[in-house]
Amino acid sequence: MTAQPIVIWTETPVRDLDAAAAYYAAILKIDVTFREEGGRRVAAVATEGSVGTDLFVDPAAGQGVSVLHMTVTDGLENALARVPANGGAVDSPIIDIPQGRFAYTRDPDGNRIGLFEAA
């Protein structure tokens, strides 16, 4: 059976990272942790056994633009090469994080999709 892509994490753009982190911590009754990742400060919102959500400051905040990150099955470069050939766009260079590597893309409808390869 061929490996299937799965959702790894989501990203939610916000205007004020500290205020958003406090909001989610209060609403969900969880601890929110901060870290530096890919040259930006992010707040991790996650509960045990769930897909995590990273909050980050982004000009698109307030426009309902979230990012869905999915694993790739045959290498990140291979997947990125297929994006424009199928009507999408690659929006970033490859970003290294401790867990692996990813890049931002847009599907033909403009949805933001992160393609992720584990370390």
C-alpha cells in the first residue's frame, strides 16, 4: 500500500501573537508555548493526541487564511516540482525546522498548503 499524506499541523495567522496566545490558552485551558522557527516567533497551541496549531503574525490575519500542512510521500523537492505543473504556486523556499523541512504552496484555488517532509 502506498503511504498516504496526512495532516501534520495547521497555522493560524494573527495580528498580535501574545494576545492570540492568551486567548487560546484561556479558551482551551492549555499552556501555549513560544518558540523561534524559520526566522519567526510562533506560539504552539496543542493538546495531547491532537494535531497542533501554530499561531504566527501575518499580514493576512483577520482574513480567515489558515495553512494546512501535509506530509509528502516521495520527497519534498519532487512534490514541489509538481505544484506549478498542476496549477498551483510555490510561495516559499524550503524551511528547515527541527522536525524536518517544509515549504508553503498554494493550490489552484489559492488555499495555503504546507508540504512537509519529516527529518
